[in-house]
Amino acid sequence: MRWRYLKQSVFFGLVSASALIITLVLGGIIFYIITNGYSVISLDFITKPPTDSMTKGGIMPAIIGTIYLTVGAIAIGLPFGIASAIYLTEYARQGKIVRIIKIGINCLAGVPSVVFGLFGLGFFVIFLKFGSSILAGSLTLGFLILPTIIGASEEALKSVPQTFREASLSLGVSKWQTIYRIVLPNALPGILTGSILGIGRAAGETAPIMFTAAAFFTAKLPSSIFDEVMALPYHIYVLATAGTNIEATRPIQFGTVLVLVGVVLGIDLIAIIIRGYMRRKKRW
Amino acid sequence: MTRRIKEIIIKYIFFLFALVSVIVLGLIVSSLFREGLPVFKSVSLKDFIFGMEWYPTYDPPSFGIFPLIFGSFIVTVFATVIAVPLGVLAAIYISEIAPQAIKESLKSVIELLAGLPSVVLGFFGMVIVAPWLQETFDLPTGLNIINASVILAIMAIPTISSISEDALYAVPNEFKEASYALGATKYETITKIILPAALSGISTAVMLGMARAIGETMVVLMVAGGAAAIPESIFDSVRPMPASIAAEMGETPYGSPHYHALFAIGMVLFFLTLMFNLIADYASHKFRQTGSATL
């Protein structure tokens, strides 16, 4: 009898230890990044371009580049993602075409980001002749986050009770008006949460922009969507691996990592907070 | 009448948007094929997959990617070995044992871990794990299989943990109640009732975690060391497929056999992850626990 409870205690110990280890890993990484990076962060670091062959100065062009690419990815991913989800949950009759579309989306979600990078290079950069540019990078990132946004939006739309739709339709309201006035407003917080998580992912991805948009150094800020840009994740990668002054740029690397982690986890936290708020406010 | 026409137009607009994701998938496959297949003019499929020598810049070049495939598999397997116990046990803790408040914060922790950009984890592996490994085990370099596996495990844990947790959560409550009613302890209920019932979901989680690990680029690019040879120990460095693509694409002239070879590696990677995802999908449908009556 005691043996049974002893086994249980050992098991519970193991299980709690696993949860603790995961928390410590996250905490450790964040703590390490903050303690090493915070002394580098200053107004100049955020607002000045790099100088002295990247060993001094700031990372402003990389911040601007990441903003451009992320906004571009949102402009592609959000409308296509939400519209696809609306079609799949509100309009589509479960048949062959819908099945094919759903399989397509599932497969798309599993494609590694470096393969998206190859696709962007082969299709946007070379075939459509966009060159390595904000446009090519944004399109690549936008399609990368498309499945995430579709998945989250589908969940949110499905969670709106069927009775809401029936009540609206029984009043003689058309299908589109029902979707626009009843379903979408109720699903919005869920759609937002998932989309914001996708946006966080787009901001932090490196592999898809390596061959489609990112440049090691640009003398000027981009003036059109056909220009190359610097970007935070690529900046970290290049400084940490390919530079001739890896040790000399170490502080800048830590500073850039801290800025990137701050941006990405900040975006994720917004999503988590919206979801928590929404759960408490839920009316049904 | 105009209202009906408007409704139909709106429906078809949404349909076209939905079609785009399928078109994109088609474009991905066709781009990979168009740029990747020409490599087989310079090397046979058998020599490409099973060739032991990856010397793409030599004259004449040699495009054998077996060491790269092997590198990808070895880091994925080790990462899985580390991530599965941690991820599944943490999922059990979250779903069955943790008090409500801890449960919510742990879920956020896992979500934030999933949100860490891969380049940041790669950087962490380079500046922390690598020097530590090098000193502790007195190695020529800390950029090796074990380092890459540990970092990949950190990336795979959130996937494994959150999907496993959903599977555990979906086990009907009657199962637990019946088990407790028979006098089973919580431990016995978890290991003998809940885990078997959630097994299909957990295997899906493991497959998706592996798919994530095998396709991950920045981590293996930064910490796996980059040697395109079959390793002899876990402290040797390897060059997994994504690392090869990312490292070499920048310096490869457009249209050269090397360029096409990198796209062909992308094809291999695409089909491997597709396979993992299809198996995961199959597992989740085949062995799904649909209700208390089906067991």
C-alpha cells in the first residue's frame, strides 16, 4: 500500500520538475539576455545607424526594416487569412473542395520556414523579378503566417454560438449582414489574439528573409518596396557568425537580441492579455 | 434580387481568398521543382540522396547529401529524446495536477517559449551552451550535435507540450471517475487510464514536434558546427539540410548546379516534413478517442 503512494510521490515529483525546468529555461534565457543587453540599450542605440563597420553606433535601420517587413506580412496574411477562415466556417459546404483547401492549409502550416525562403527566392525574387526587396520578403512572411491566422480565425468563428446566427437569419437578415454584424464582432477578440501571435512570429523569423529581403548593411533607408532592408533577426545572425569582429560587436549583438526579444515577446504578451481579458468578459 | 446577387458575389470573393492558400502551396511545390529538378542533369537521384560527399564548390563538384540528411536526423532524434519526456510530463502537470493559477501562468510560459525567435535561441546556444560544452568536456568546439539537439529540444517542447495537453484535457471525465471509484490512486489513473486514452493526441504532438525540429534552420545553422560528414560521436559537428541551404544560398550563383542542388535539398526537406505532418494527421484521426463509449 505504501509502495503505491511512494510511486505516486516520485511521479508527481518528476512531473513538477519538468514544468519547473521549462520555466527555468525560459526565465534563464530572458534573464541572461536582459542582464547582458540592457547596458547597451540607449536612445542612440535605437535611433542611430551603425558606424565603424558595425562595431559602434545603433541599429535603427534594422528596426525600421523589421517594421516594414512585419507590416507588409500583416497586409498580406491578415486579409487572406481572415477571409479564408470566413469562407471555410461560414460559407463552405463540407465537400471535396473544402477538404482539399483544408489539407492545403495543414500542409502549408508544416512547411519549414527555410523552404518558404526558397519559395520566395525562386518565385518572387527571380520568377517575378521583384529582386531581394521589402515586397518579396513581406509576401514570403505573409504566406508563412497565413495558416496560423486561418487556424486562429476558424477557432474564433466556430466559438460563436450557432443560435446567434439563427436568431439573425430568422429576422430576415442576409447571410453577409449576419456575418458582418453578428459573427465577426463576437469573433474579433479571438481572431486578434491568433493574428497577433502570427505577427510576433513574422517579426522574429530569419530564414524566410535571408534570401528574399535582408541585407547586411544598407547605406540609406529604403525608399521603395523594391529596396533591400536590414532586419533585426538577420542583423543578429550576421554579427554573431559572419563578421570579422565577432568579439568586438558582442555588446551590439546582445543589445539587438534584447530589442528583438522585447518586440516579439511584447507582441505575444499583448495577445495573451487580450485573451485573458476576453475570457473574463465573455457573455455566453 | 440585387441583394441576392450581392450575397453570391461576396460568397465567391471569400472562396477566391480561401483558394489562395492552396494556390500558394502549389506554387511552393512548383517553385521547388522548377529550381530543384535541374540538378539531376548533373547527378543521379541515387547519388544525390546516398552520395557521401557534399563538395558543391569543387571542380568537378560532388552533390551527395547523405551526410546532410544524416545530420538532420541525428539532431532531430536527440532533440526528440530530450523534448518528449519534458514536454509530455509538463503537459501532465498542467492538465492533471497544477492548481488553477499555476496552470494559467505555465501555459503563458510555454507560449512565450514558443514565441522566442529561433535566431535568439541560436545565439544563446553560441554564446552560452557552446563555451560551456567546450570547457566542460575539453572539446575543440562547442558547436556540435549535442548543443544543436538541446536548443532544438527547447524549440520543440512548446509544440509537444501544448498539443499533448489538449489531448489529455479531451479525455472524458467519466474515465477518471470510474478509475477513482475502483480505488485507483491518481498516479494509477494518470498512467493507466488517461495516458492510454490520450495516446493518439500525444503521438500527434511528438510527430509535429519532430517536424518542427527537422525543419528548423537558424539553430542548426548557428550551433551545429557545419561539418558535412558522418559524425562519430555526439560531440562532432554536423551540417543538417536547412543549415546547408541557408549557409550556401547566399554565395551561389543563380542557375548553377549548386543553386539547383540547394533547391533539391529543399524538396527533400519539404517532403520529409510533409510526411511527418501526414503521419501526425493520420494518428490523430485513426486512434481518436471520440467519446466514452468507443473505448
